[in-house]
Amino acid sequence: MKNYEEILEQLNVDQFTLWKPKIGDSLVGEIIAWTNFTHHAYGLQDAMLVDTPTGRVSVALNQYLKTGLRNGKARIGSLIAIRFLGVCESKYGTKYNELKLIITNEANNV
């Protein structure tokens, strides 16, 4: 079990870098917490905090990521890989990020 200092450190979202990918960028790491933060004019944004080889990153969760994480049964400790493929536009004019998501859980590998 984690000690209190480690848990409190995870609550401080400000010490995490917000992932702002360019086309083709990938993020690989371990989910260490779920949180939310004020990211833009729309108010609170759901996010996950990820420990990567280059540091801790906060990833804003859009609907695609929320669904993919839920369907992949992602949890704290899951290893994930996300690749940003670009920005797409729906036939109704709505813009969204196109992403590829891979989740690895020990339970899924059994």
C-alpha cells in the first residue's frame, strides 16, 4: 500500500505536464491516478495521470479515451500506450482528436 505522501503527491495535478501531442506523438506509461482539473473555458476536464519514462504527464480524457479505458478495464497500475493520429472533423463540423489506444492489465494477460 502506498504511503500518504505518495497519495498526496498524486493529488497535486500542477506538478504533472499536460500532454499536448503533435500528429504522430505517442505516450507510453503506467496509470497512477484518475483526477480532473480546469483545463479550458468549459470547466472541469476528466484526466488520468500517467508515469512515463520521461516524467509524469496529465492526459485530458475525451469521450473516445473514456470509452476505450472503460472497455479495456483500465485501472491504476495499467500500462497504456496512446498515439495521436490527428484532428478529424465529423460530417456535422465537430472536430475531435483521432487516437489509437492500447491497454495492458495483468488480468488481461492471464
